[in-house]
Amino acid sequence: MNENKNPLPSAVAPAVQDGESSDDFIDIDRLLSTALRHWRVIALGAALGLGLGILYLLSANPIYTSGTRILLDPDLGRFAEETGTRPPVQMDSVVLNQVEILKSSRLARTVVLAEKLDENEDFLNPPTSPIDWLKGQVKAIADLFSTGPELSQSNIQNARIGKAIAFLQRSLQAERVGRSSVIDVSFSATSPQLAGSITRAYAKAYLADQLDANFDATQQATVWLQDRLGDLRVSSQNAALEVEKYRAEQGLTSAGGELISERQLSDLNGQLILAQAETAKSLARYEQYKSIVDSGVDNAVQNATISNAEQPGTATIVDLKQRYLTVTKREKDIAAQFGADHPQAVSLRREEQDLTRQIFNELQQLTDSYRNEYEVAKSREDSLRANLSQLARESSATGNSLVRLRELEQQALALSTLYQTFLSRYEEASQQSSFPIAKARVISEAGNPVQPSSPKRAMALGLSLVLGLFVGGAAAALQEFRERFFRTSEDVTSALGLKFLGHLPLLGTSAAAKPRRFGLGRKPAVGEAPLALPVPDGALVPAGMRYAVDMPASSFAETLRNAKIAADISLPGSGCKVIGFVSVLPHEGKTTAAANFAALLAANGLRTLLVDADLRNPGLSRRLLRKSDKGLINGIVGEVPWQNTVIYEPALGLSIIPSFVRGYLSHTNALLSGPGIRQLLQEAKQLFDYIIVDLPPLGPVVDAKAFEPMADGFFMVAEWGVTPRALVRSTLRTDTGIANKVLGVMLNKTDMRLLRRYGSEGASDRYIQRYASYYVDDRPAL
């Protein structure tokens, strides 16, 4: 038995899960392919949306809209106001407030009464659409069964006015134009004349309301200010009289608005500050010279530095100090030249000592002088401090009275200021009441509309079409999301990690042409041959199971040849190869694929044995054109030699072991894994190059799993667009022995016309039609 050399994964673990892509960006090509695959659903959604749009346009009543624009301009009242009398206002809040006034029920009531809309039947009962008419009929029928109190004529009139107000507010639109101070006012009605007249009435009523509001506010402010001014005048006068009376009682006389005692206290305080400064200066000068004298004669002369020669008594010291320095310098020069004992040096030293005594005496006299100055300044400071203390004691007696006086003065000043303010406001209000003007004007007059504003036919049809496309696209996306089947080679490799061998077209179709006629336009059943492919007389295999031989240049045969190459590469060696054909679900076409593969091998001169090992549902044996009473089970159990169960097809050179089952076998897996089948295969390998085994489907049936140890490899057949990827993946994960020997996967019953719609950009499935000239899938009937 040949060992499988194909580097297949030990467990099916796709690198990319279903529905995922390694690219995070939007794949436009994939979206277009999806739309092309589901174009019928998208077109149906678009048609439904367009039909609903047309139905809406046919049933909707035309609505006409008239508009006007009002400018809010505070400068319109600048002639009636003084400059700077009004603080700046926030126009954003002003515009929003005016918008709410336009939408108010009070202004709507004014328009209703001015235009007599409560008596206008065209306004109160406009034409309705079929849906609204139906709602009205239902409501009328419901009102027949409800009883209520009878309404009086006035109540009925109020109800009509309320209804008209509600209609006005519902159909009125008022909004600010951008960031400007302009308000756009529009009204919609079923009549263009009615829309224009109501819009103009709204603008007129709004301007009149502005005038009335300004006049009423001015009048109310004038009356209130007049009453308030009388009270403030009396209060201000009484406060002023109280101040003067209290000042006279307490003797709080003043000069220039300031009390005399306070002025004296302020002057003494200033003089005291100057005296303190003079005392400090004299003391510092005295202590400086006293420290010089106390340091001794020699040190005093050395330190007798006068900073200011203009001070009294310092001129003599400065002169003596200059002479002392000159004598000292001359003595040092002579001593250095002629020696210290030179007569002139001795004479100069005596003169130096005499100058020292004179300087010291002058410093003592100057120190005594500065001490006298300090004592005088100190005496003056003490005198001023005593006088200030005496005056402060006298002023403290009037402190409480002064506090009370200032309190009365502040109260009188506040009342006087308030009176002046209210008097100014009163004068301003009186002037404004005589010159009322609205701070708004109409800048765009409302006219009668010519074209209806609703419904907009182009927009309605376009929107209906777009919504229909969205609905169709959503339905297509839902179908695409539910796509969990094998369609392309990428689906096989990404979901299973196995080699993709190719597509097996649905028999009777071609890569580019429409399906051939089978009966009355139906597609062929599984294994059914095209009518154009007759079966030779005495043939054993029907047309559908020999299609690859009858059409050797077809894409069907090309896929099977690719499978043979994969088997030869994965199973090298010259020995016999045992290959099983399996599928996950029944009716996926594995029997047809196995028979065609075996027929193709036999037609190429290879000794091939085709074994029908589906003991529970032997579809291959039932399709054979000749029947036999002996089959695989007879050869396995030893009733007859297995060679006697072989049926030979001379036209193909193909040997077939059918399987004819009488009744139901419950232990078929034991037959396919027992010694009988092992001996059969061992002996057959000596006679054949290939043994092709048609096995039952995987899943709940374990026959293929029981046969797995005797097989060199498996070809898996999955039905295009039918077999779920998740089911195949989970089945192979469970049957790891079969998964490790799978040589490749073929997608059967492929609709080659639709295949290119599922292929991604760059995949061979996308360009399958370009290879149509290399295949011959049809031939004329004989």
C-alpha cells in the first residue's frame, strides 16, 4: 500500500474564518460582485420603491408655500432714544424670542380673527389624501357610537377658532436665517391664494403686535414712574433736612466741606511727623561725632572725615585736617630722605602734634553743638505730641456724632441719586410714548406661489428609488451574509486548507453558453446525460457516468485530469493506488465524479477497477445499464470469488464491481473494514493500476471511516452552492484519518455562468469565461 506523501494538514484549521477578510479596507470589487450576483433582488427593491413613490405622487395633494422675511433692526428706534441710553443686547436671544412670538397662539388667534379663517371652509376642511380620508371615515364612524354633551353656538364658534389656530400653528414655519437678524416666515396651504394671504396677514399682525407691545410697555412704565417720583421726591427732601438739623444740634461746623477739628488734627499730625524726622537726624549726627571723640585723640583725628563741608562749624576742621595731612606727608618724605632725627623732621612732628590737638578740640566743640541741636528737636517733638494728644482727646468726643452724620449724608445722597435716575427715565418714557415705532420691518413681501412646494416629484421619485435600492441592497446583503457554501477555490483553501482540484460543471451546461435543452427546458438530473450524447449499444455505463470520456476536451474532463495529476504527485510509486470518493452530504455527485474519473483513467490505457462500496445506497450499481445478481458483498463474504463479481465495460476498458443489496444491512462498516475486503483489495492490486472506490457520505455514516486504513487517498466532492463549509470543516476535524489523506476537493454541479460573479479580483474563477475557447463542452447530436 502506497503511503500518502501529500503535505496535508493534520487537522483542518483554516487560516481565515468564514466571512472574514485579511484586508480591513472596503473591497469595492467584492461589493460590485455581490451586487452583480443579487441584481434581481436589488432591481426588485428599486422597482417596488419606485412604484410606491409613484403611488404616493398620485395620491398626495399639492401643497403651496408662501414666504416672507422680517428684519429685526434696533436702529429703527434711534430717533426716539438718546445715544447711550440703551445697553447693548444679544441679538441671538432677541431673534429667538421673536421666533417664538411668531409661533405663539396669541398671534395665530389675531390672524384667524383678522382673516376670518374660522369661517373659511377651504381652510378648515382642505382636500385630503386617500389615507387621511380613510382615517376621517373611521373617526366619523367611531363618533357615531360616542355620546357627549350638546354644544352651544358660542362653544361651537370657539371650537372652530381653536381648530383654525391649531391649523395655523401646524402649517407655519418661522426660523432664523443663518446668523443674521432676519426671520423667515412661511405658511403652507392647499391653495396658493390662501397661502399668500395668510403669510401677508402674519407679517402685518406681527408688526402691529410690535407697535402695540412697545406702546403698552411705555405707557405702563410712565404711569409707574410718575407715582414713584412723588415718593422719591418727598423722601429725598426729608433726608436732606435731617442732615442739616443733626449738624446744627451737634455743632459739627465745617469749612470747605471738612470739619475744623479734623483739619487741625491733620495739620498737627503733619508737623509731628516732620519733627520726628528732624529729631532722628540730629540724634544720628550727635551719636556719630560722639563716637569719634570717645575713640581717643589719635583715632579721632584719623576718623575726622566730614561728609558735608557746608555743615556749621566744620570748615575749621576741614582746613586743619588738610594742613595735618600736608604736614604728615612732608614729614614722611624728609624722614625717608634725611632720617627721622633731621631737625626739620622733628619740627614737622611737633607741628603735627599741635594740629592733632586743635582738630580734637574742634571735634569736641562740634559734638557739644550737635547735642544741643538734638535736645532742642526732642523738646519740639514732645511738645507737638502733647498738643496732638490733647486735640485727639477733644475730637474723640464728637466721633459718634460724626459717624451718625455721615450715615445721614449717605442716605440723603442715595435718595437724591435715585430720584434723579427715575426722573431721567420718566422723561425718556414720556418722549418714547409720543413717538412709538416698531423695531422690525418686512424686507421680502409674500406673494402667491405658482408651483407647489410639496410633493417634489423629482425628489420623491429619486428618494423612493434610493430607498428601494437600499432595501434591495439590504436584502442582497442578507443573502450574501447567509452565504456559507462553497463557491470558489478561495472558499476551499481558506475554509479547509486543502488543495482545490477544480470545478465540475453541471452536466449539460457550458462555460459560456446557456444550459442545453433537457426535455422542456429543465436541467439534467444527477448522472443524467445530455440528449446530444447517445450511449453506444451494449454499453454498461450510462452517458452521465462517461461524460469525461465522451467529451475529453470539456472542462469537466480537465478537472478530473487535474485530480489524476494530484494523485500521482501525492501518491508516487508504480504500485496500485486505492482512491476513495467521499462527500459530506448525499446527492452531491460523488458517484458521477468517481465513475467519470475511473472511465477517464481506463480510457487512457490504465487498468482501472471501479468499486461501488456504498452498501446502504448503491447509486452506482442502480445506474448501470446491465444488472447482475452478484456484487461486492458476495465477494467479501466469500460466497463467490470476487473476480466473478466484476462487470467489464469493453468500450471503456473499465472493470466495475457493483453492489446489489437484498434487504437492509446493519453492519456495513464491519464488511468494509473486515478481512474479506482487505483480501479483495490485496488481490486486485496485483491486477489493476487504480482502484476507485465510491464510498458512502461522511457524517453519521461511518462506512468511509472504517474503510480509511485501506485507502491511499481520498477525493472529496462538494456540491457548488449547496454544501455548507462549516459542515465539511467540522466533519473533517472529526475524521482526522480521512482528513490527512484527502488529496483535494472538487466542486460539483457548478453553474459556470454564475461562477465569475463569485470570484474575487485576481482569482482564476473570475476569468473562467476567457478559457471557454480551450474547452469543448458540447458536440452535435449524432
